[in-house]
Amino acid sequence: MPASRDVVIVGAGPTGLMLAGDLAAAGIGCTVLERRAGGSSLTRAFAVHARTLELLDARGIADELLATGTRVGRLALFGGSARLDLSGLPGRFPFVLVTPQYETERVLAGRARAAGAEIVEGAEVVDVRQDPDGVDLVVSTADGTRTRRAAYVVGCDGVRSTVRRALALPFPGRSIVRSVMLADVRLDDPPGEVLSVGAVGDAFAFVVPFGDGWYRAIAWDRNRQEPDSEPVDFDELRATMRRALGTDHGMRDPRWTSRFHSDERQVPCYRVGRVFLAGDAAHVHSPAGGQGMNTGIQDAANLGWKLAAELHGWAPPGLLDTYHDERHPVGRAVLRGSGALVRLALTGSPVLRAARTVALAAATRIRPVRRRLALALSGLAVAYPAPHGAHRLTGRRAPDVRLAGPPGRLYEALRAGRFVLVAAANDPAVMYLTTKLWADRVCCATAGGATRTTVLVRPDGYIAWASDETSPDLRAAAIREALARWCGPPAEHVPHVRPSGPAGPRPEPTPGGRGG
């Protein structure tokens, strides 16, 4: 392993691999340290939601992942008593993609390596220490233990994060579901739906295909709360599946079984000095809704371009702090939403179960309610805080609008990893600003339809700024101000040599603080 890199990412799950690909594509040297050797076939996440697919589309890899799974446009909830229709979602992906986590990891790892990221397996981080100028990691490998230094470190190392423990950060919360049984099995009578889900008062279960003839069976029995270390009894698993689903689908030939418990926890601060947390290292929630992996990937998309901006020397003041400010509320909302779903599923009272069934069935038949639920589940409803008086679009997800010229769509234009300024029509002032002064950070595009709105889209697909100004002079002045605020000074004022970290003295970082 080389002695130093700009960014070291701890953990080669989907979050870490997404971040590594973004940093490497932006020209930032990065290494991913993964304690496992030889990869992993572990799959707990199967659902890739629409917003995550949009982010992968903006990186040119969505179609590759789509080829590995099955598109599900309608979800059956609580044994089919209610259905959520995703087919009306905006964008190219009005569905949830069901594919094993290892396929998502494979696609993300391929992109990261192709962009120049280094992925080191069998490298366990045992301690993290930082000072105002950098971060030292103590790394154990088969060849011994050594210390390496980085400008920044990102802990993507899961719920038992070593990085989080080294920061002495609390991880408050609690276990909400214990002794969940997992098994990879064959089925003699596969379910008719891709996602087969059922719940009764004392049990829940669902079955998901791997796509190669094997299925993941997941079940929970309120009456058998064994520790995670207790082996899964296959007869018990089949009996629980029959109670929750009405059938065990002819389950046989288990090739792997395990138990786990599900927690609801969130770290209070996603940044401590030069160290960041993302994915399950920062937040963990119930499996209901399939939100965990998606939220982590979206954490990485938010953080990657901000770290790159800092290391390239043009980040506006305070940009890195916005990672916590934007993503912590999203993690909290996901935790609450998925927790509410699992509590609904596990309610033991027959009266409450009947009320739940009636209420959900009615709610999913009301179009506005159904749309809000679909947008929330898919991640398309996520928006970031906007300053007072900002345009109504500021902070919202940017739709994949048609463009007047190549590349044709906004999310194809985002593949350059830069901001995209979408103007209503060809504008000499806009062209000058984006091709001369901010050309290294901003692409210019012309909207394909009739509009008077000019929009500055961030590299992570959210709207940084928008204006309906029609006066050419006022519009040009407003665009210049927005570019300076979001994209830093014009190119001639940015140092040509990229520093290894932010210039100038830095205060000693302390847990709970987000100083520089």
C-alpha cells in the first residue's frame, strides 16, 4: 500500500465504493481499506430505489445494474392488504429494482477501479488519530501493522464502525427486532410476485430471488427470540414462513443460514474534523422499506463532490459542513419512517392489525397520499434546506430534463462530475461565465423545452440555485453571484497546485464539533 493518499475510505460496501468512484473520477487519490479478504457474498439489501438509480445513471452505470435484477412497479404491503403503485414516479425509473447487494457492489467496484481508486482487501483499520493537518490510521494486514496518513478519512465501515469508536462518538438508539432468521434456499413453488411479504401478529416473513434459482428467505418469530449466535432451525424457519405467508413455497436445500438483529441508531454528528461517517457507520434502521443501502449511497453522492472541491482548492467556506447539515436530517427521517413501518408490521393486537389493514388500504387508494408515499419510499422526495427567499426549486431533486443538444438529458450531462447550468436559451453571458471563468467546474446546457427558469444543478443532482429573471443583465449578474457562492472563485483565482488539505491553521477537532 502506498504511504499516503488524499482520502482513505474505510469499508468496501456500497457506500464506500460509491464514494471511491466519485473521488477517483474527480481526480482525487483515494484508497479503500476493507478488512474482509476475497470479497463477500453477504446480501442483506435487495432493493435499489429510484433516486439511487438516478444517481447511478448520472455516473453511467445504472443500465449495467438494471441488467442484473427485476423491476417491480407495485409493492404489496402487509400480505397484500394494501398495494403501493410506483409506476407513476417521475423520471426514468418508476419502479424498485430487486437485485442482490453483491451485484450493486460489483458494479460500483468496477467503476471505482476503472477511475483509479485502489481497493485493498484484508486491511483492517484498528485505530484512527487526527491532528489539524491530517489523519493517521493504524492498519493491520497479513504483513503486519503499519500507520498511514491521509488528508481526510471517511468511515463507511458499518454498524460496528471502528472509525466511529475511535472518534468516541455515541451511537444512541435501540434494537427493535431481534433474532431475525436468514436462509438461502431453493423453492419448489416460487411466489408469483418478485417480493413476497407477509406479517401476522407474532411473525413476519418475506422471500426475495437472487435471480439464479436461489432465494433469500427472511423470517421472524415473536415467540422464539434466540441470540444471534444460535443456529437457525430449518423446521422453525419453515413453520414461521407458513404462519406469515400461508405457505413455505416448498423451501428446501438451505446453503446458508444465520440470525441477526435490527437496530435504530444514529450518530449525532457526521463530521469530526477531518473524519466523516457515512452509511451504516452513521445511521442504521429497520429493514422495512429497503432504505439502508440506498441512504448510504446517497450519503456518498452528497459528500464526494464536496471533498473533491476542498482538495482541489475551490470549495466555498463551510462546504464540508453542509454534508452533516444536509444528510443528518435525511437519516433521521429514514430512521423514523422505516421504524414506523416495522412497528405497523409487528403489532400484536388483532384490533390494531385490523385497523392497520383498513387504514393502509384506504390510504393507498387516495391518489395524493399514494404519490407522497411512493415519493418518500423511492427517495425522490428528499430535498435539502434552502435559504430564506430562495427560488422554490432550490434544494430539490433536479428532474432529468431534456436538453436541446448533446448529451440530450440532464443526468447524462452530470456524468462529467461538474455543476450543470441549465439556461432557457443560448445566452452569451452564460456561455462566457461557464466556458471561461468556471469551465473547470461548470458545464452549460440549454433546456429542451419552453421555460424561463435558469437552474444551477449540483454534481449530486440537486438544485443549488434557480431564477426566473428575464433581464439579460440582471440574470447574468445573478448567475455570476450563484457560481461564486457555490463553485468558488473563478478559475484564475484557484491555486494550480492542489493542496493535500485545506490551507491555514485549523483548530484541534473535538467530538461533536465540525471544525475544518
